[in-house]
Amino acid sequence: MKLLSRAAAVLLSLFALTASAATPAAEEMKPPPRVQIALLLDNSGSMQGLINQARTQMWKLVNEFATAKQNGKPIRLELALYEYGDKPTRLSPFTTNLDKVSEQLFGLGIRGGDEYCGTVIQKATQELEWSGNADDLKLIYIAGNEEFTQGPVSPEAAISAAKKKGIVVNVIHADSGSDPTWSAGAKLAGTPLMQINHNAAVAQVVAPQDQRLAELSNKLNGTYIGYGAQGGSGVARQAAMDEAAQKAAPAALAERVVSKSTANYKNDDWDLVDAKKEGKVSLGKMKQEELPAEMKGMNEQQREAFVAKKAEERAQIQKEIADLSKQRAEYVAKQEAAKPAESTLDKAMIDSVRTSAAAKSISLH
């Protein structure tokens, strides 16, 4: 009996050791905590100002999550985009490819006149691949100015369905005047009504670091290696969105460059450096036709060395951008403190995401 007891004790000890050793591995296998944000924009005739604010300030919102963590783990940021000035339409599903979302914003036209808020909330709730994890942060932002109750789907039904999925609906009334239907919508959602001046020009602070950040952005682009079917379009889109941000506002480009230095700027669907980092490709097994021109004819060892060199260059450039971004943030904060800020889309959303993130134990800075 004593031998059996000792054997049982040994087995229990081994089981305990195995379980404790397996726990860290199991933790590593867990998907990263997610922040999912769906932006629903009214793009009817009077909403050009709203669209412009979204275009120029998207990267400022992204930068709020540059170092975000939940329980010590970095978050994964996913954005989705809908228009609803005419027929509510999904322009982008949830994606980590932020250049694609930016491209959709800059391509967004003004059209329509039937702003069906309930319908677009319902479509976003049903069509998007929302996380099933209760700890993940799931947000809808709907912005517009016509009556909130238009259309065949009642806001009450749409918001109720969103709540059942753990989605927080945020209501942004893009008008200087009051509208009881938008106030009622916010009440249904259980979130504060946000009122913005959609025609206000977003404050653009030109900082001493902006010129160097623009130079580093171009150098950073040189570390990307387009591969496969999406390689060429990915490289072209990256450059096009740089140019679009620069034309929209120099400060918008600076915010975009800062985003490009963070982990949330992921391009593993077309860039070999990111794809290798994420374990999505095996360089030795790639076909010649999948490789960019500069890598054709390389053997496996040469491929590995080439990608590793680009990754090292990127890390160095991103570090310089990160250092400059801190200096820029301090400068901008001082400039903005000296004058009252307009109630614009970026300010409303940033104030809101900070509150929502705290509720999910997500630290932003």
C-alpha cells in the first residue's frame, strides 16, 4: 500500500509539473486581445466636412492604441468602415490593413439622402466578424445629422441586437443644433451623446519634427518587400496614402508616420518582413513568381539574409520615429493647450475610446 501511495504521489507531482509547464505555452497560444472599431459615416450631401475630418484624423485615432495593452498583452486593432448616405454599404470588413481603410475613406464620395441609422447599425452588427470574447473591446461609432429614426429598422431593435453581442454603440450628432432623435438614440445605447461641428477645420499643428518624420516615412517604405498577388498593390497603396495624407494636411502625414512605426501597422498580407514575423511564409518554399524582382534567383540563405536586413533597417527607422513622436506629442500638447479645441470627430472619438478602453482594463499609454 505504501508503494502504491508513493507511486500515486509521484504521478500527482508529475501531473502538476506538466500542467504548470503547459500553462505558459497555452497562454502564448491565446489570440491577442482585440479592439474592434466600426465607423459608420453619413455621406449624404451635407456631410463633406465629416468625411474630411475622418480622412485627416484616422491616424490620430490609431495612435491612441500605439502601445495599448490588456493585462500586459499588446492589443490587436481592427477597423471597419460603412457608408450610409444612400444605401447602407460595408466598405471594409474588420481588418488590420489600415492602408485599405484609409484608401476607402479617401475614395468615399458624397451621395444619397436617405440616412437609415437603424439599418446601418443592424448591418454592421450582423455582417462584421465580431469577437466572441467578452474581454475584447467592440465599438460602433455612427455619425450623421438627419433624423436618427429614418428607415425600416428601428434604432431600438438595432442597438438592442448590438448590445447582445457586447458591442457598445456610440452616437455622434454631426450638427450644431439639437435633435431629440439623436439624443434618444444615445439614451438607447446607454452612451453619452456626442455633438460635433462637422464643418470645422480640424486644428493642424505644424511641429518642428514633421519634416524629419516625412523623410523617415520614405525611408521606411524602402524596407517593405511586396510579395505574391497583393505585393504590387500593397506597395502602391502605401505610397498613395502617404501622398493623400500629405495633401490633406501636413499634420495628418505626421500622425500617419507615427502609426507606421507601431505594431498596429500590419501588412503581412503583402509585405515579406511582416509576413515572416507573423509566421505566414516560409522563404525557402516560396515560388519564384511569388517573389519581388530584387529577390528572384536568390537561394534560401540569401532570401533569409535579405529579409533580415530589411527588418533590421525598419526597426532602426521605427525607433527614430518613436523618439521623434514623443517630442512632437509634447510640442503639440503645449500648442493645443494655448487655445480651445473645436468639437470635431477626432476629439469626440478619442475621448470616448479612452473611457471605453479603461472599462476593459486596456491601458493606452
